[in-house]
Amino acid sequence: MAFPTVLFTLGVIWVLIYWFLVLVGRVEPDMNGPKRDPRVGNKFRDIPPAVVFTSLAAQAWFWTLLARAMFDWDGYSVMRVFFDGIFVAVIALCLAYVGTIPVVFVFRRVRSAWD
């Protein structure tokens, strides 16, 4: 693996460790999320940060892994590979953001069904 996949792999490892600690009972997640604040304008304002970060990290990791598998960067210079990696990371974060919106929608539906 190469940049930026390694960067997002660290995020995925952190997410896996966090959810493992939740499963064994060492960490208690706040599944209520922050209160609805009218000053906050993002789409994830009432969703727990752990859920949002999990979705963003997993999807960004997937998109960077896919880009690395699709493009062969072995014949390019180091600077070209670095700047292409930054471009891929930005695109992967954008796609992860768009992919997190349906996850948030489902999370809100499930949470409202439990209330």
C-alpha cells in the first residue's frame, strides 16, 4: 500500500480498535449524538461522531484502495505520485462524505424507530 491508502488504513485501524473496545465494554459510546444546534449547518449535526468517523474512514479507505488498484503509478516520478495521491485523497474524502449521507439517513430512521 502507498500514500494515501496508508493514511486511511490508520483511520480504519483506529475505528476497529474503538469498536472492539465498545464490544468488550471498555468504552461507552454516546449514541445520542450532539444536541440539535441551529448554529451548526452540517448534515451530521445530530449524529454521534463515532458513527460519522467510522463511515468516513471506511469509505475513504475503500476509495483510495480502489484508486490504487486501478492506476499503476510505478512508472511516474515521486512528485507526480505524491500529488496524484493528494488528489486521490481529496476525491476519496468527497466520495466518503457523499456516501456517509445514506448511512446517516438510515441511522436517523433506526434511532427514531427506537424512540
